[in-house]
Amino acid sequence: MTEIRERAKKILEAEAAAIQAVQLSSAFDEAIRAIEACRGKVIVTSMGKAGFSAQRFAAVLCSTGTPAVFVHPGEAAHGDMGVIGQEDCLFAFSTSGKTREVVEMVELSRHLGPHKVIAIT
């Protein structure tokens, strides 16, 4: 086996081990229930590399029949908050849980009354 394939195999084995090590807690159940109970749309926000995962999450929800939209937190404070309604649920992705723009969007959204706010860090 070449060095390239050996390295690729080790990477795939490490990724598989990481997936197998994932522990799903009751918080996962709560997030799924929030999506099921959401009478509006699922608003998803994040930025940076986590933002790519958040955009994909919104796209997957849409493709399975759950109304969802990605709102970039940098644009939210400049008019895009208008997409959030009282029956909506907000999912905020952040690698650190401290991304300033994401935290600000969550704080601002509370005035608009989303039904549920879920943070994924």
C-alpha cells in the first residue's frame, strides 16, 4: 500500500472512531422535539467554518419538508432579523459558543419571540 493510501486509511479510521464515540444526550432529544413542535420555520445561524455546517443543516431540513432558512448573523442586525417570527425556532451554531455576532443575534431575536432557541457548540 502506498504512503498516500496508508495516510488516507488512518484518517478514515480516526474519523470513524470519532463518530462512534459521539454521545447523544437528552439535549439531542430536546432539539429534535423542538424541530417537531416548531409551528413556524427553523431559523439557523452561524458564521465562519461552523456557518458552512449551519447552512447545510438548513438545506437538509428544507429537503425533508421542514421549512428552514439560514440567516448570517452579520446581516441579521442590518435588516435580516425581519425573517424571524414568534412561531419560529432558532438554532445557533458556534464552535466556541462565544461568537460575538451569533450571541448578539440570539439576544436580539429574543425580542422577536422565537418559540425555542437551541445552541449547538
